[in-house]
Amino acid sequence: MSSRRRNLNALVLSGVAAAMLGVSFWSPTLYRLFCQGTGYEGTPKTENVVHSTQTSAAQVTVRFDANVNSALPWRFQPAQREVHLRLGEETLIHYTAANLSDQPITGTATFNVVPDKAGVYFSKLECFCFTEQTLAPGQEVSMPVVFYVDPGLAEDPTTRDVSTITLSYTFYRPDIEPKQPDNTAAIAGTRAVQAGG
């Protein structure tokens, strides 16, 4: 094999290795963007959301769940536990977060909806997710979320049975790898309500 060919092979292999490293570095971000854009795995849509003013007579209950990773000394909770709204109706709700420590702490939130199949119809127009929030010692803030549930939820044969959706957030320290939020309680509560009518 000629020296020129060996150099070309080495260059190609180096390029492939660099590309693989780049993909592995950016894959969590790319996966998150994909989920936000498509509603995959219960991720509410936030990318390129265009809200029509069309509403439906069908209604849905949206419950709000709040979790905090144990490494983050914050109190985090919804200002209200649930709302009843018409499909397509734009709704504003708030969560509150408070720094319980004696030093500034930064947190960021992940989110999803239960049941997963409703994610594609749950669209957030404004939220605090994936944005780092720094709170001073003892500081408490209100965090708005503007969302709507698309009327297609009632027209889709796979989701027309959904009467309750739970929007769940988990705050964590961005310098510590987050675990997937444990939605066992949210899922159980949603199933109990659906089973009870």
C-alpha cells in the first residue's frame, strides 16, 4: 500500500472518529430536540408550535406534578393542582420554586406528560424547562407555563379515551446527571381517576 493511500485512510478514519465523538457529545441535546419537536415518549411539543384559535367542546383535566432531585435544596410545587379546560384552549398556570439553602443555587428542569400517547397533542407555548434558573439564598420565584391540548386528542382513536393528563417537571442541578423523573405516583393517580370515571 502506498504512503499516499495510507495517509488517505488515516485521514478518513480520523474523520469518522471525530464525527462519532461529536454525535455522542450532542446526542442528548439532539434527542431532546427531537422529542420536543414530535411529542415522542410523552414529551410536550415546544418546538415551532403554532397555536390555532380553534377550540373544541371536548374537555380534559390537566394535573400538575413537581419533583426535585435530592441534590438540589429547593422547594418546587405547582400553584394549583389541576385545571379543567376545553381542547385547544390556551391556558396559563404557574409553578413556584424556592431556594432553601444559604447560597445561590442553579437548577434546570426536565418534563414529560402522562400518558405518553398524549404528548404529541400537548403543546407548550411558554415554559421554564431546559433553562438554567439561579435563585439567591431564600429567593422564591413564580414560573409561568402557557400550554394547550390540541383538539386532535379527541379525534385520534388511540387517545380519545384520555380524560386526564399529568404534566410533570423535575428540577435538578445541571452539574449533576439527572435521572428520569419517577412518575409512578402521577401514573397511579391518573389511572385511578380514569378508572373511576
